[in-house]
Amino acid sequence: MMHTHCPSCGGERLEGFFTIKNAPIFSLVTVKSKAEALAVPRKDIELAFCNDCGFIFNRLFDTSIDYFSGGYEDQQGFSRTFMEYLTKIADGLVEKYGLHGKPIVEIGCGKGDFLNLLVQKSGGRGTGIDPAYERGRQSNPELTFYKEFYALEHGKLPAALICCRHTLEHIHQTAAFLKLIRDSLGKRTDAVVFFEVPQIARILDSCAFWDIYYEHCSYFSAGSLARVFRKTGYEILDLRLDYSDQYVLIEARPAPTRSSKTLPIEESVEQLKTSVARFRDRVTDDLAGWRRTLTDLKARKLKTVVWGGGSKSVGFLVNFADLDLIDVVVDVNPHMEGNFVPGIGKMYVQPKFLKDYRPDAVIIMNGIYRTEITASLHEMGLNPEIHAL
């Protein structure tokens, strides 16, 4: 299966620039045994750049597979660093748009952490929509959840804010999904629409190959995200980067007519194409550099662990599984403990596991957590080598 049209603009001027062979198709599903983890199906990834709108996507993505309703484990709220960030975003939205006492809808709400935080801050009511929502994670009586995909009828739900965090990157038909939300709102132009997605320009500029994995089929820059929002009927209110430029955040409203408003942060298609070319020139050397680092750790017989589960660990380890250096992957989310990394087969453990395991080296999957993780290691009397992505 190869997609020949851009899902964001419909353009046909696509240019493949990076391939990963035999990538696990899942990275967030809960897998209960090593055998099951190693049996996760694999497919190739080929990132393609659209020369018309700058959108980047996996043009080999298999749209026939249900990636959502089988359940997944994505809670990040057990990290102090992440919760500080999430609280800042929630406070900002509530104050900026006067959401006190008003209803909020979240599409792709996961376990409901962000929605719960918004409702706590605003004093309103919240409705979450997610086909993989897991009952029992939230106890707030002001929250209602629908375990289903977003549909036209959900536009009738009262909402001063419609938010969608880290969902659009999992959706192949990006323009169609945004148009579905716009169509569901009809003539309503008062609701604020807030999206947050990973930011591809940072991935390209820092050669962060570990941030490319099968479940993420769609990759946005500030410019490509703004362009598809305007195309599907929104006026952009704000557009910015956050979390060390790892995320791009957009705030918009349904527009009665096609908006032409642009913001200074939007890069041109040609600028992003330059970043694509640099990434293509660098990525082989960067992969080789990390292979040398890991080979050296093995040669020195250092007991090495990865800290940070989920997609980044899959995206990183799939490139080096043959080295068989890592025995366990550490994550602060207690719901991951005892599960196994899809496609990799290593077991997830809690940080407390390391107190007796005593690793010689720790590879941190996201450098933004380095201070928090290093402090946790020191509290356990551990002082391993630190290698942070």
C-alpha cells in the first residue's frame, strides 16, 4: 500500500526521504508477554514530503488496521516535569478564553488526565471522546466519557473549548478529520479549537530518528499545521511551539469563510524542504554514532537500561535490537509495569527496580526529563553514566 496523494492538501508532488524497515506497528499497546511483544506485526515506514503544503507523512501507512480501540497505555501524568507543563497549558487556556464554569470537550482524551485538569481549573464540566478510553482512571463526577470515535453528532455537545492533544499525528486522513470536526460544529463559530501535536521541524533539525514510528503516520510543522487548519475552515488565533520545541500548539475558531490570516511562526514549504534535505544527509551518520555508543557500552560490559517507555523507546530500540544490550525499560507509569515493549520484547519496570538492579548506564529517551530522572537515581544512591536523547 502506497498513498499517492497528500492527506492534508491532496497534492501529488510527494518526495520520499526516509525509510525504516520492519517497524512494529504498535508502540503504546499493552503487551503481557515477551512472546506476544515479539509477535507484534511489522511494516515498513517511508516518510514522504509534500512539495505543495509541506506536510510529512508515512506513505506506506496501512489504513485498514484498527490502531485505537484495542487499548493503549499513554499516561504521562506520573512525571512531575510533564505535569508542570500540562498545568501551565491548562491554566493558560482557562484564563485566555474565560472558560470558568464552561463546558469542555476533548477528542482523543486517552485516560482523561488533561480533561480532568481543565475541569478542575475551570470549574465546568468535561466530556471526553476516545474509542480506547479505560473506565476507572478518573473519578471526577463532572466528567463524562464516550468510548467511541468522534462523529458529526458530537458537535451538538456544549463546548466552549474543543481540545485534541496528541491524536492528530495518529490519523492518516488529516484534512478529512479536521473537516469532520468543522462540519460537526455547523454555524457555531464561538467554540475555541485547541490541538497539540509533535513538531517535525525539531525532529528534522536535531535528527531525532527515535521520534519516527509506525503509530505516528502524520508529522506537522507550524506551517503545515496552519495550512491544513485554514484549508478545512478555521481561523487561527494562536500558533506556537512549547516543551523545548517538541510540540506545536494551535488555537483556532471555526470560520464562516476561508481565512487568509497567517502568523510569523509559519515556515514556508521551501524552508521545511531544506530541513528535510539536511535530515536526509545526516541521519545515517547519527544512527551510526548511536550504534558506536551502544557497542562501546556493551564492550565495557556496562549494565544498561533505557528510561522512558512508549513510542520513543520503540522508535529508538528498533534500530539497535540486534545488539541485545538492554534488558529492561524503566517508566514511571505504574500501569506499564510488567508489560513488554511491543516489537522489542523487553519488560517495563518501575524506577524502584533499579535500586537492586544497580545499572551502570542509563539512556534517557527524552532529554527534557534528565534533571528529574537524575534526581531519582541519586535518591536511590545510584550514579550511572547518563546518555540522553
